Amino acid sequence: MADLSAHRPRPFEAGRHSANLDRASPSSFNTPRFSSPLDSANFPRLHGLYHESLVCLVASSSLFRTSRAFVADVLRPSYAAMGKFKVPAWLHAPASASSSDKEAGKQNRRSFSGFAHRRSRCETGRPVLEESRGTDSSRLVVLARKIAAETENLDRYLGNNSLPQPGFGIDAPDDFPPLPGHVQRSRQEIICATRELESLVRGPRETVRWGVWSYLDTLSLQLINSYGIANLVPLDAPISLVELQTKTSLDPINLARVLRHAMTNRVFHEPSPGVIAHTAASRLLARDSALQDWVGFNSEDIFPAAGKVLTALQKHPEATSLTTTGFNLAFGTEEPMFVTFGKEPIRARRMGGAMASLTGGEGYEVKHLVDNYDLADVDAAQGTLVDIGGSHGFVCVDLARRWKRMSFVVQDLPKTVESAPEPICDDESVSNRIRFQAHDFFTEQPVKDADVYFFRWIIHNYSTPYAVKLLKNLVPALKPGARVVINDHCLRKPGSEEPWDERLIRSMDLVMLTLLNAQEREEHEFRALFAAADDRFVFKGVTRTEDSRMSVVEAVWEPSEVNGALIENGHAVASSEKENTSK
């Protein structure tokens, strides 16, 4: 896998987006007014995130009951292997759908259905928030036994393989080692069951009461990170608060209160009164620059913007424009976040480091794409893959190492392309097959007749009007059979995901709302994007490998044929004519 620290990552990278990003017309996508001030996309966003711990409260709320009258059921996601699907109409509403249902579908704003019945098991068959009724043991005991049994499985594997034990001490490992599937499942079961057990023991009222204080965890980390406190504490010895205070501009009272709050999350510890020492977590904050950037980006850019999302939604409930976001209100800007960051190199660099930290984390490794997405036919034909918004090309480097004959074009804005490393890697057999091209993906695609057009963590940065425009811009370049591949999150039906994974993915959905009025999407929403862009796209489906949080979404360009001639824009085009016009 490529050294991610050497590359600017992809999800929200500064400098990749033009200053004219707001030229699409979100105002033409008017969302109907409902009994709730939240629109039909943003209500289920919040609903999905809190489903894990608050499902009983949500199911009984009057807002939820009244909302069921105006939204359509979520289409059941398909997890089958990719096959051919006919492109559906933009709106798949039942015959009895109300006018507001139809309008919501046209806007590609997420609809949802009530939990009249709940799925009690994951797709993997493992329990999620099951109620225990008519059994000999209470749910508390069932969970406790599960935690004990799965912990023994995990501990036995670590011991039998001489792997280090997890811990909080300064010498504890930074990450869990790679685990085989059955052991990883034990680990996931422990995470799932302990969270559920904690919620049960705390009770619904206390869960809600103190859950809203979670922002204070961000606050203490923000102050520690911003003041560089982790770097001021020696790694090999404790330091007194008195001495530590001399190294920072924080006064003694605020320094102590911030550190002692962080200690409740096992960031630093106090071995004796007034003496501070590192834990494994605080040591990482001192040594891992990408993790420092992750904390900084989240606490200094996303955190203030999140506090303005309510106001932004009240002013602009349709939530589609890049310039009416919580970020815009928090920082007093009237331009897209990417443009703002393009003018502020320090923030742009920090965001790049934050994305490097994320893409190196569990479930986001590029290997899931490289090892599992089949490009054998493209490789055999020495075809071309275009990585649109591909930053410094680290994905193409890994793909080129896997596929030895095909070529790659990495597209991004001029500043990003100019800053790409030369050569892109030391292996000439790889670097010679990768070229860079300056391109704004809000303009027509310049590389004609490539085999694959690839977006990794690009489409989720944009609401429907922009995302459709991105796909439309590919159409003049496409040859029959060309693939469009999106590597993004794909939201599954609430409750069908591993609880921890679901929390992370739905949290990312709210981050996209906060910064860009964008969204993570369900399978039917991806299908609708392609249908809206051009009905000659044939949606192939969504696949996701085990242990990956990202999915592969694929569509193929299949214009119809009459007597051997391609039909484009309503008239026949001979293959030779198409070749001439594409040159």
C-alpha cells in the first residue's frame, strides 16, 4: 500500500474544486414543506445516526409518527454480486404515493420508513439491539455472557500468536493487528455488545441527558491539540503541572481542567496529584502528525460548523447549495469550503493530513479496492482508467502495481497536479504508465474513449444537482461499454450494519451536510443519479467487501444500436464517424 502521508488525500481535499462550483442551480430543487422543519433527507440522517441507542425514543416520537404520512419506504438495498439492471425511472414511488412523496423522489432527497417492525439481526446474522422476551436470561446477562465469550476468543488468538495485548499504557500498541475473519468478528461483537450493555445499564433518560455532552470530548481534545500539550509532556517521564504550565500560555486552572477532562477518556493520566504522564492515546497525539491534523480539522473546522447547521437548515431547508452550509455561517464565507481552503494553505495542509489519517484507518484502506475490483479485461486490452479528482495518484499507484499492462490518467486542478511528486513512485514499470492531467471535473471530460472513469470519495462531496452535473460531463467522452466506478460509502438499511460501522458512516453523512450540504447515499440514490444524468447509463449495482466501509458503485455506458449504428442524441452515428469526432 502506498505511503499515504506522502499524498494529499481525496475526500475533501483543498485545491481540487473550482471557484465556480456553485454554478449549478440548487434553487431549482425546491423541497416541499412538511410538518417538520427538517426536509425528507435530513430527518432520516439524524434518525439513522441515533437509531442505535435511541430507537425506542424515535419510534415513539410524535414527529416520527406524523412524518410517516409523507415519505416513501426506503428501497431495500441489494448486496448481490453485480449483474445487469435496467435503468429505472427517476422516481420509484408506489401508485398511491402522495405528491410530496413524488417530489421528494425527484429531488433525490432521502426518504425513510417507520420502524413498524425492526430487524433484529445484521446481514451477517449477528444480533443488534435485540429485545429479550420470553427467555430465561435477561438481556443484561445475555450481553455480559457474549462479551465474556468473545473476549476469550480474541484473547486466546492474541496469546496463541504471540501478539501484543491492547492497553492504555504508553507502551501499548497503536492499533490492533490484522485479524482473520472469525477473530475480527469477535472483536466487532465485543464493541457492539459493550455499547448496547452500557446503554441498557445507563437507561434511556441518562443516555439522552449526557449524550448531548459528547461535544465536550471534542472541546478538550481541541485545546490539547491546538496548544500542542501532548508534545510538551516528555515521552519518557512524567511532568508536574507547575512545570508544564510554564511551557504553554494556558493558565494553571484551565490547563488542569482540560487535562483532567481528557483523562476521563484515557488521554493522559495523573500518576500522583499534580503530575501528568502519557497514555497510549496521548503519546499518539504527540507523535502522529496526521492524527494531530485529524483532531485539528475536526475540532477547528467541522466542530464550529456543526454548531451552525441548525441555523443553516432553518434558513435553507432544501440544503443543496455549497454556499449555504453550516461551514459558511460559522466562518462568514459566501463561497464553497474548498475555495476557502484553497486560499488558506495552513488549513488546506491540515485537512490533507486529516484525510491521510482517515484513509489509513480501518475499513478505508485502498487494498479493499485493489484486491477485489476486477480490471482483468481492461488490463488484458491495455486499456485506460481515468482517476477523476485523483489528487497525487496514490490509488493509481496501487492499481498499477496490481495490473501490469493498463494505463492511468490522474486528473485534478492545476495546483494539485503541479505539486504531485516526480516520479510518482520509484518503480518505473508503474510510474511510466501513470500520467497527470489538469482538469476541472465541472467541465467536459477531455479524455475520450477510456475504459474506466473512476471517482473515489468525490461524489459524496456534492448534493444531487452537482453530482448529476459531474456525471453528465462524462457523456461526450464515453464509448460503448465504458464503466463509471464510484468508490464511496453506500448507506445500508438502518440496523443492517455492524453498529460501530453504522455510527461512523452515518456520522460521515452529517459531516457532509455540515461542510458541503452533501450526503452519503443509499443504493437507490446512486441509481437515481445515473438515471438523471443520462438514460443510456445502465446501473450495475453496489458491492462491498468484508471489513471495508467503502463500496464500489458501477454503471456502464450502453447506448442503443439500430442496424449496427449507435444511437446518440436521437440520431444514428456510424462507428467510424464517432471515431473521427472523438479525435
